[in-house]
Amino acid sequence: MSARSVHLQRASVSLLKYAVLVAGGLVMLAPFIWMVSSSLMMPREILARPLVWFPEDPRFSNYAALSHAVSFGRMYLNSLIVTVATTLGILLSSSLAGFGFSKFRFPGRDVLFVMVLATMMIPFFVVLIPVFYIVHLLGWVNSYLGLIVPNLVTAFGIFLARQYMLGIPDELLDAARIDGASELGIYWRIMVPLSGPVLSALAILAFVYQWNNFLWPLVVIRSDSLATVPIGLNSLRIYASSPDVVNLQMAGATLAIIPVIAVFLLLQRYFVQGIAMTGLKG
Amino acid sequence: MSYSVARGKLAEGVLERIPVRRRHALAGYMFIAPALVFLFVFALLPFLFTIYVSLHDWNMLTPIPTMPFVGLSNYTYLITQDPLFWQTFVNTVEFALGDVVISTSLGLAVALLLNTRVRLRGLWRAVYFMPYVTSSIAISIVWANIYNPSYGLLDGVFQLLNLPSQPFLSSPGQALISVIIVSVWHGLGYYMVIFLAGLQNIPAELYEAAKVDGAGAWHRFRFVTVPGLRPTLLFVVVVSTLSSLQVFDLTYVLTNGGPVNATNTLVLYMYNTAFNFLKMGRATAMAVLLFIVIFGMTLVQLRLLRERE
């Protein structure tokens, strides 16, 4: 083969590679583009054939009409309260228990840790009915407490924190003990700062999971004033199900999705690192 | 261990009278206690309670002590007398099989592409990963409209390409595959990121050594990439199977199990049995059965993929 044909072959392989990436990328993006575009259309533009890609005259009033149907501000606030509270709880409980399991020796430690691993194998749907009943007995149905408290601790978080903390050298802790640091002080001044990577990975995973959580709020929430974003969207879907209000559904979906994508694009590096990390640890 | 070193420096106090080793153990218990209490109340106890309820007849309204014990009849009813249970079971397995195979292979394909010398890698990664961070409910609403046979985006595109209109979600024959496609679109970026991390974990020296030995691109892939990626593949297959057997959000919003139960899946059926029909005994029995399937599948996969190492 001549140098020129090798060169040509390389160029065509590279062209093919980009063609595949672009085609796949368009498939990934098209639903989002159509969502935003049709949220600004008149119903007859959505129903039109041949297909209309973009509205002739973007109707931002669809968003005003949406605000009469559902209170997005309230939904965002509810989602934020619930997600921040559970994420903080998961960070605190996982780091405390991770420290206990990785840096202390006590009778029964390994048995207890195996039990934590065993609960990691229990998917949420298996315990849905009893957890709902317990929350009902506690009087927390249809309340923030009911939304938040059952999710404050995850076995996965404890596992992840413990694995990471095993790698922090004992000498550091011993040195701090010699200097008279309390165990709580060691936790707060040494373990937490040195566990930055694992805790930020955990924070991102917990945040995304809780923000998008649907099944549990669906069961535990009864009133619109406590609806999180997914619950509000679900009632919007039922409320606006006829073709002449599809634009409202799309406006609702846009309001739910765009801020999350903005946050993701800003913090992309941390998202990717966090997920890669859990993949390798698991 | 250096408790003895630490002991010498400790200030005198009440605590000082407790032996250091025991105090150390006590601190350990204190750190794990809050988490263990929560796991007990919201995971372990409910798990045992699920098994207990599955042997009873309960509507959640009558007090626990008065619920009648029915032995295994909830299980035998589901297995021998409830065709819908079997249909949802088959749907769930079909969904999981399609979802796992397609998302895993597409995720791997994109990761392999992005692992070559490619411009704007960060941008591509963001584009493919983006759906994963968005709410499954929001994207299901969007996709339900995309699939709409009269005004949907897909129908419009089909018309531009002179293809016949398709019923998608409204036909029993196409509904399940249509839901699988949404699931793949939503989740593939997650697997891509994990595969990319796995690929980058394979030492570059191995590739260079193979090159020096005269291995071509295919041989480098077969004898360096594939074995190096095995632990990642194991993780991805186990995790994706676990999550797709539990599918709920997509089938709830896209089709609510229809048409004629063509996309009714086990967790959705369990949810309806429990919270619409208040048959807690039957619903918990379903939960236990699906749990056994998930647990068994995970064990089999771990064994199969480990053996080949």
C-alpha cells in the first residue's frame, strides 16, 4: 500500500467515526430540542403535517398558562428541601459509619458490616409497603418528614465511605490522638477533609437519585402543596392530556429538565468522576 | 496499633478510668450506631415484615395482630391462578433482557469510540450522558408525545422519509420495544462513563508492549482491551440487570402498563395491587418472588463472569 492510500484510509476511518458520533448525538439531543421547541408552539403547529421543527412565532405565554395549572416554584422548593436534606443526611451517616467500620476494632464489627452489605442487596420496592406502613404509624404520611427520614441512610453510602477510608493511613489518626484530639475531632478534621473525593461522588449520586425519585413520593404524598417536581409533572400529565394542551406538558417538562441540565453542564467533571469512581469501587 | 502511646498523653478524667481499648470500641459503636438504627428501621425490619405479610391476608387498615394467616396461598395464587402475574413476569424479563443487552453494548461502543483520539471528547461525553441526569418522569412525558401516532415527532420524521405511520406505544406489539428504547436512551450515558473509566484503567504499557510484539488493532482489542475490561463489564451487567428488573417510572408514565398489559411490569403490578386494590399479602408475595429472581440472577451473573477470569 502506498503512503497516500494509507493516509486516505485513515482519513475515511476518522470521518466514519465522527459521522457515527454526530448521528448518535443528534438522536440523544433531538428529544430535548423538540421538547423546548414544541413548548413554544401553538397547538396547531404541533399537530401540523408535514412536521414543523420550530415555532413561527415563539409563544412564551405557554409558560404563563402553565403557571395557572401548576405551581412550579412550590414544586422546585419542595424538591430542593427534600433533596438537600436527604443528601446531607446520607453524607453525614455514611461518613460517620464509614469511619466507625474502617478505623475502629470492636466485637461484632465484621458481622455488622456484612449485615450492612446484605441490606444493600434489598431493592427499595421490596420494602415499599412496610416502610409506608411504618411512616403511617409515625404519622408522617403526607409530610416532609415522611419524604425525607426513610432516605437518610443508605447501605451503599456506608460501603463506599468505608472502602475509601480504609485507604487513609492509621498513622495520621494516631498522631492526632497523641496530640490530644478527640475521636469526634479526628472525624471532623481528618477523616472528612481527606474523604473529599468519595463524599463528593456520593453527594452527586444521592442528589440526582433523590431529585428524580418518583415511586416513594408517589406513595407518601397526598397534597399538591408537598408535590416534588416529578409528582407535579405527573399530575400535569393527567391534567393536560388532550392534544390542544400538549404544549403545556412540554413547557412543564422543559422547566423540570433545563435547570438540571444547566447544573450538570457546570459540574460535568464531578458527575463523571463520581460515577466512574463508584463503578470502579463496586 | 498505638493506643498505649496515646494513653500516656491523655488528660486525667472520668473517661480515663475506662480501659483505652474498651473506650476505643465504644467510640466505634457510637460512630456506626445512627446509621445502623436507620438501616434496621427502614430496611431490615421492613424486609422481614414483607416476608411476614406475604403469608397473611391484609388490607393495611386492620391492625397487624388481627390479620389472618394464610400460609403460602398468596404465592400459590400468583403462580398457579394469576395469568397476569406470569404476563408481567415475562414482560419484565423481556424488558430487562432488551434493555441490558442494548444499553450495555451501545454504552461500550460509544466508550470505545471516545477512547480513541477524538476531538471535543468532553462535549461528546456530555451529549451522551445528559439524559441520565434528567428526571425519568419528565423524559417519559416528552417521549410519550414523541411516540404519539398522530402528532408525534417520530411520526413526523417517518412521514418525511415516506415511511408508514406506526402505532408505537398504542399497539401491544410495539409498546414494549418502544419503552425499551426510551430506557436505553435514558441510561446509556451512565454505562458509557463507567466503561470509559474502565478503559482508562488499562495500563498504556500493555498496548505498547502488544504493539511492539506486532499485534494489530483487532488483536490489541481482543487480548488487551477485552480482558482488561472484564471487571467493568461484570459491574455494568449486574447493575443494569438489577435496575431494569425494577422498572417502574417509565411503564407507569409512558403506558401505565397498557395496552392490554403489554408493558405491565412486576413493580408496577405490585404497586397497583398494593395501593389501588389494598391486597398487601399478594403484593408482598410478588415483592418476595421478584426479589428471589433478582437475587438469583445477580448470583448467577457473578459466578458466570468470575469463572471466565
